[in-house]
Amino acid sequence: MADIGQLIVRAADGDVGCAEARKLVGSGGSQSAMRLRTYANAIQPMERLFDGFLFFVDFGVGALPDTRDVDPARLPRGILPTVPVQIRDDLGVPALVFNSETEAPALFPVR
């Protein structure tokens, strides 16, 4: 996530020849929302790269930060383990969650 964000920032600075970016918003849905939630909580406070976050189809869980040693074949239905987690309230940037009634019951415990 940080590598892509830094590439966009460099591109906006003229290194790659892209249009200027005014704000950099991290966005993710479903499994990407799960990983984005982990990024926002664990990395954003140190890097301060993104100007905001948009989570959608977000079930209120975070991904394990490092899954290199996890064998999906040994997991139930091959699904990586997750943990319910709130989004930090000290990010210093907006964090918006957009969900339908389908995701609402799962999100309730971490609202």
C-alpha cells in the first residue's frame, strides 16, 4: 500500500509524468478493506502518507500484517485469519466506512 502511494506522490511531483494529485486517499472493499484497515492502524501513524481512507464492504476486521508463513491449504475454506478491530481515532485524517445492511451486523461490535 505504501509503495503504491509513494509512486503516486512521485508521479504527481513530475517523476513519472502524471497529473498532479491534490489528495491521496486509500480505498478498499471487502478483502482490500480488511488489509487497508490493518494498514491504517499499523502503518499510517508512522508514514502519514494518505490524506484519508475510504472503506466499503468492510466487515470490521483487520488482516494479519504478515502472512508469508501461513499455508492457506491448512485454513478452513482457505480463508486467512482476521481479528475484529476498530479504526484508530488518532489517524489525523478522515476515515470513512460505507456499508450496506449486509455488512452492518458484522461491523456492530467495532463501531
